[in-house]
Amino acid sequence: MRVMIVVPGPASVELGKEIANQMGAQVIPVEFKRFPDGESYIRLDGSVTGEDAVIVQTTGPPQNENLVQLLLTADAAKDMGTRSITVVVPYFAYARQDSRFRPGEALSVKTIVTMLKTCGVNRIITVNSHNPAMLKALPIPVEDLSAITLLARYFKKKGFDKSYSLSMGKKGLPTAVEASQVLEGKHGFIPTQRDRITGNVTIEKKPLPVKDRDIIIFDDIISSGGTMMKAVVWVKEQGAKRVYAACVHALLIGDSKERILKSGADGIVATNTIPSSVSAVSVAPLIVEALRK
């Protein structure tokens, strides 16, 4: 395997350095500043000529700024003569708009990947994308990794083996299955329904076998936290003992963290795809494994 160099973007400095350290790779720092009008300045502080560059940049809030930084970094690397460019985008902004529910809607994930291709990107690695099947139709290879096993291992180490794993919606059931394979407990799902126009999610109060059990509700993203709050309240009403909210991407908009805890959750655990106060699990080993293949 050729030795790669790692370029940690402004939004993923710590994760980028952690990946480089685990790979024994050289780090090329990125000089970043914001102009008074809000525009971004990017400069690669080192040579990437002839190298296989790995750019690590999450695109969580502020999504637009972080995406522009990623595009500028990739294009600068291309202009400097890299041999290849892999971008690691732990949280892939705009990936949720992957289908046209109404005529005329933009497929934002396709637009973003097209721009990355124009900027010289050869490969994208992301984590728990909203719709992995959609990624196969994009113009450059996109590898979607799952961090659910890492989250489940965290809980197992904390003494939550044999706990009951729940997912949001039947579509997310594979998430609960993946977690239960580590926790060695049973699994199920909370039925959900999303309004295609407003995006609001409601839950169906289906009876669940959670009485006197530890429950972990797994989801890929917690954004406003409204659906997770409803789920926590529902399993608590059915006699669950301890209830934890677990997610890969913790956007936690506004006071969503506080509201989830007030709804009865005993804690919130997330990965560091988006740095946050609940990021207890690092995805670096998962990404390093994919890069070494």
C-alpha cells in the first residue's frame, strides 16, 4: 500500500490528526481564515505533489461553509499535482435529499458529489449515509461505513450487554440488528411516519417488550431531537428501566440535547463525525480500516 498523506480540514482537525496518527501518515496542515464578508480562505501548508492525499472534513453545521472549505481544499490539492484525492466526509451534508418526492426538487447529494468530482476527488468515504443505495448511482465511488457496531461496543463496555436495541422506523431495523449482534440482546423498531412536505415525523405507539429492561434507541442522526423525545417517552411509559439515545451524527440543533434528557433519557451517546459534547465514540479506527484496504 502506498503511504498516504492526511489533510485535516478546518472542521475535522482532531479527527484528521487521529486518523493520521493511527496510519503513521504525514499531516499537511490547512491554513484557514474567514474574510470579513464571510468567505473562506484555504491554504495547504505543505507539498502534496505526487502524493495520495486524504482530506478529512465533516460537513455538519455550518454545512454551507464546511462544504465550501472541502471544495476549496480538494481543488487546491488537485492544482498542486496530487496523485489521487480521497475525501473522508464523516457527516455528509445534503445526503438526506436523495430522492424526488415532489416534481422539480433538486437531488442535492448528486450536486455535491458532482462538484467534488470537478475538484479532482477520486473517492469518497462517509459514515452512515441516509440512503447508501443512492450512493451507488453517483459519478465517483462512495464508500459508506457503519459506526453502529462501534456505538454498541461502547455500551457493552459500559455494562449494557443483553440490552434491547431499538431503531427508528422499520427502514432502520438493520441498525438495531447490527447493534444487537454486539450487545447480544433482542431488537425491534418504533414505527414512524414522515410527512413528505413538512418533514415532520410521528411515531406509532406500538406495544414493545421493554418493561424492566435497559433500552438503547439507535438512530443515524439526531437533529432537532423531536422524534427521539417521543420515542424515549413512549418506551418509558411502557416500563423501561434505563433508556439511552445513541446516534452516529449528533447535530443537536438548539436545545435538543436538554429536551431529550428532560424527556426521560438517561444519556445521549454519539460518535465524533460531528464534534459535540456527547461524542464519546471515535470513528477513526473505522476510517483507517477502510483507507488501508
